[in-house]
Amino acid sequence: MHKRPGVQIVWLGFGFLLAVAFQVGLTSQAIAPLWLHSRGWRVDSAQWILTLVVQALTPLLCLLLGFGVAAKRPWDHRVWLLLGVLVSYSLFVFGTDVRDPVMSWPPVIRHVALLYHNFWVTSWPVWMIVFAIYFPERAGIDRRQPRIKWLFLTPVAVACSVYLLIRILKNENVPLPYLLRLVDPSIGFLMQDLFWFTVLTCLGVWAVKPSTSTNPDARRRLRVLFAGLAISILPVLVMGLIVRQVLHIRERDLPGWLLLLAALPLAFFPITLAYVTVVQRALDVRVLVRQGVQYALARRGVLGMQLLVSTCVVLLVAKVSEGMTFGQRILLTASGVGAVLLVGAGSQRLARWVDRHFFREAYDVEQVLNRLADNVSSIVELGPLLETVTSRLAEALHITKLAVFLGDRHFYRPVAALGLEVPNYSFGEQTVSVRQLLSAKRPLPVYFDNPASWIHEATGSESVVLHKIEAQLLLPIVRRDEMLGFLSLGPKISEAPYSPTDMQLLRSVASQTGLAIENSRLSSAIASETAQREVINRELAIAREVQQRLFPQEFPSIPGIELVGFCRPAREIGGDYYDFFRLPKDILGLAIGDISGKGIPASLLMASLQASLRGQTLAGPANIDEMMANISSLVYAASPVNRYATFFYAQYQADGRALTYVNAGHNPPILLRRGAEVLRLDAGGPPVGLLPGAVYQGASIQLDAGDLLLLFTDGMSEAMNVSDEEWGEDEMLNVLRECHTEAPDKIVEALFREADEFSGSAPQHDDMTVVIAKFLT
């Protein structure tokens, strides 16, 4: 991207200060006589305004536009030609009298000021002709035959130089040489003819260019230029022809208000030249007129019209109220107030009426895009949404090529295209296009033909892709300060640029599209989450069924003992485990465990624990202390360090009514002897899988008829109510004493019933497991 040369900017700033200082001197010199005369009220107010417009505001506007455009685009040769045209025009409006006003300035600076003033005044025709040849693009005949232009540029330059020399010598009171004395009487008329020759030459060159130019932007610039010249110069030309040729009146004898009406449009000349030179893409004349009407009828424009109407009402009342009755004054004032209110109330209707009747196509486009912005927010599915947006935009703006890129992590990937193949390229967050869009968050024009455009900072592949999709405008899709994606809009069929109204409407469409994309993604996420949850629920149901199959499906029949076990998990699947199985010689194995944690990890460890227990009881050592140590080692090796299990295992031999057990950190089972004495079975060691090389020391106890053994997990004894109070082992023991004569299944029902009554509406926070072994007489 081209940078503004620092040296050129410094010189431009220096030149602007000198030009303004010189202009202020000339303007004050022109206004001073009017000020002196106005103190005696002998100067018409129209004359005041005319002088201010022609010799103060218009020259200052020329300097601001000329130097401002040059500072903005110093690499463009056309800009320097424009600066010459505007500077010369700013001094040309002071007239071309032989006696230069700068001669009354101090001697130190008047000689330089005389040369400066006369150089720019006399060189205006040269600047204009050269500017006409090279703007908006070089004339075709000049490209083919570059020497032809010198056939008429040379005599023009010579005539201007002669006139310059004569003016300087006369103002310096230096006698003219013989040849200059010969041409002096006619040089003034020659310069007037040269002025009209310059105007006609420029108009002729510009009139031929549209038929030879293949650049639609150049043709639009010429149309705007002709419209601006017509507005600014025609009033002066028409008035000059009528006054001089028809009425034979001198300009100085005309009333001030008539001169003012003719001079006011002159300001359009520098504005038009600056616009068609510096604008990236020139808008069509109809679009410019429409924009002007819209701005005039906008909020500030309406406020200005209301102030103007209010001022007119006040002046009218003050002027004509003399001689009126009080009622007539009230009526006049009320009419004025009504007119002020009517301006505000009718401005929007007037704007719509103007659009419908004079700019029907633009009005239809605006209506289509407004309806699109209202409708897209209701489309949920992403595919139909993008199809609707692209097709409607193409239809409304007459676009043939359009691509959509949506954010995916750190890239913006192509998802849809119209009129072209979906490009195989993703824009990263660090690409120039994305960084510019993230920074601007507004429609971003793409100007490949402008050396100062941001697009020239893009890398080769990025620039190639933008060229391939013919991007002319990048439209960001922003939602809550996040850019969800962007649209690449190609050229219009008419090759016209995107107007400010287009961009404003496109921003509205992009905003609603962002909302719709967010809703689509949210709906897709919800649907995906729902589907995933259904899959998980099905898998959990299968896992629950599998886990339930791990519990004893049938209670072994051992003489002298009745068994019942029940587990109620807090979730779909739990971490509690109980088991009993028959061993050789009528030996009964009893087990209960509580895995750390809940859910699937706990259930997997439970399955591992059961497999280890069954394997050890079938092929392991006969000593249950060693068997428990082996189980602990197996669980420790197969589980993470934060996974372990409290575990209780016992073996009951029916022949001798002996119960041998080992407790690995589990809640000590309760042995209720004949409904009175309570024993706790707590001999053993640490939880299984907690420590490597754990050692266990079990115990043995003799059982009698009528004894009742209760194995439970802490989810049973620590059941909580809504006040976070625990049910407790004491309450559980009381229930056991009250119903110890009942059958084991009835005892289990009683325990769960009482625990649930205590918990009330509080949710179950842990797995609840109970095993009852009742020894018969």
C-alpha cells in the first residue's frame, strides 16, 4: 500500500499556508471598501453576500479542496492537475483588471505577490486543458498521437505568458517593449476569447470521451462532471449572453440580487471537480440527486427547513403586522406555526413520494432489502437462510457473483456461492481482509485499481482469491461485537458502484442475517445436544441393565440362612456393589462394597471389583486375608490413584455356623444377636485399591440361631432431609430391632420406607444398598 510521502505533505502544508495568507489579503482588500460604505448604509445586502460568496467563500473552498485532495492522494498525477485548476480558479474570481490590487501591499512582498497572483490567474486555461485531456482517463487520441495536444496547448501557453508579462510590467511601471506594445490593446479581448476557447475545448474533449471510453466508472465521472459544470457555469453564461448581447447592459449596472443568483452556483465547480477526482467509484447523477434529496429531507435537513420557515414567519409578522387587528396577527402567527409543523410532519411522506415517482428502481431495491432484513430473522435452518439471502441480494442489487464465508474456529470458510464456484480458500484471522473487517465492522469496498487501497497489503493467495470471486464489497455479518462471517459481493450488472444507501441497507440485512445465523446455530446445537442426550440416555439405560445383571439374580439356597439384597442407585448407574454366591462345601460368600465416586467410572470399577472377587474365590488362596490383599492389588493396578472401594467380604460355613470376614474400610456391618446384643464387624484393613501392598487381618465369629446380619453402604445411614440432617445408624438400628422377627425382604422394605420418610422431598444424594442375612433356628 502506498504511503503518503512526508516531503510532499510538508510542502503541501507550506503551500497551503501561503495560499491562504495571500487569499486572506486579497479578500480583506475586496471587502474593506464595502465595510466602509456599509457604515453609511449605502451598500445593498445582496452586494455584501455576492462579495463574500465570490471573493471569500469560493476561493477558500477551492484551496481547501485542492490541497486536501492532494494531501490525500499525492501519488495521483490528476490530483496535482486539479490543484493547479482550483488554485488558479480561486484567484481568477478576483477578475483580470490591469491594475493589480497587490500593488498596494508593502514593497517587500508585493513583487512576489504580483508574480504569484498573475501566474495563477493567467495559467488557468493551460491547467484546464491539460486536466481535460488526462481526466478521468487519458484521451484516446492523446494516447495514439501525444504530439497533437501541443498544436493548441503551445499557442494557449504563449498567449498566457504574454498576458502575464504585460500585466507584470504595467503594474511595475516598466515601459513595454515594441512587440508587447503592439499586442497590448488586443490582449484583453484575446484573453476573453481564450477563456471561452478553453471552456469549449474542455467540454469538447469531455464530450468525446464517453463514446471512446470502455471504463464505466470514467463515464459516470464525466456525467457527474457535466452536471456539475452545468449547474455552476450555465447561470453565469446565460446571464452574460442575455445581459450583453440582448439587453446591452454592463454587469456593474445589474442589481446585486441578480448577480448573487448567478454567482451562488459557482461553488459547485470546485466541489464537482474534487468529487470526480478523489472518489473511488463515482455515483451516477441520479443517485447523487437522490442522496441530496434524502439528506435535505433527513432529520437535520428538516430542522434547517423548520428554522428557515420560522425565520420567514418572524420577518413576515414583523413586516406586515402593522395595521392588522389582534385577531389577524394571531391568525398569521398560527399559520406560520402550522407551516413549521407541516414541514416536519410531511418530510418523510415527501421523501417516499419523491423516491416512488422519480427513483422508482432505487425505491424498489430499498423495499426488497428492507423486507429481506425483516424476514431472514425468522429462518432457522442455515441452508435455506443463506440461499434466501444470496438470491434476494442478487435480485435486488443485480449482482451476478456472490460468496458467503462463515467463521469456524480461527478461520472463515466458504459455505455458499452464487454465480461462481465455491472458492477453496479459508480466510484466517490474521489475513488482511479479516483484520480490516474486524476493525471497521462495516461494508468494506475493494479497490484493486487504487494504489492506496488496503487490498494491496493482502498476500498473494488472498489477493488471487478476491480477484477470482470479483469482490467489490465485503459485508461483515456481526452479532454482539462478534463477526460471524462475511459476504463477498461482486460487481453489479450496471457496473455502478455501491451507493451509501446500498451500504446502509446491506448493513441492516447483515445484522438480521447475523441474528438468524446465531439462531440457526443455537437451534442446531440444541438439536445436536438433544440427540446426543438421547444416545447417552439409551447407553445409560443399557449400562444400568448390564449393571443390574451383575447383582445376584437368584439367592443361593444354603441350609439355615435366608438372604435378601437390594441396591437403589442415585443415578442411572451407581457405584455400590453387593454379592453373595455359593462355594464348595456349602460355604456362602457375602460381599458389599462402595466405590468412590458415582456414575460410569464407579460402575466400571465395580465390575472390575466383582471380577477380581469371583476370580479369587474360585482359584485364589483359601485364606481370605490373602485373598483380600490380592483383590486390593488388582484394583490398585487397574484404576487411577483417586479410585478405590470400601469393601466387606465374609464366608459363612453352615456346618459349624462360623462366619469368617475381613473389612476393607467399609461401614462395619451390624450383627444383632437375638434382637438385643449388637456387634460391629470391623476387623480388616484399608480400602481396596487405595494403597499398594495393603495387608489385611480379618476375624471369625460364631453365629447362633436368631442372629441377624445387616450389611449396608453409607448412602443408607447418611440419607439426608431438606435440612441436611442425616438419618444415622442409630435410627437404622432401631428399625432393625423393631422388625428383626420379620422376613428379610420385609426388613429391607422397612429400612427403605423409614429412610424415605425421614428424607422427605430431599433428593437422594448417594447410592443406597442393604443386604440382610437371617440365621434360622
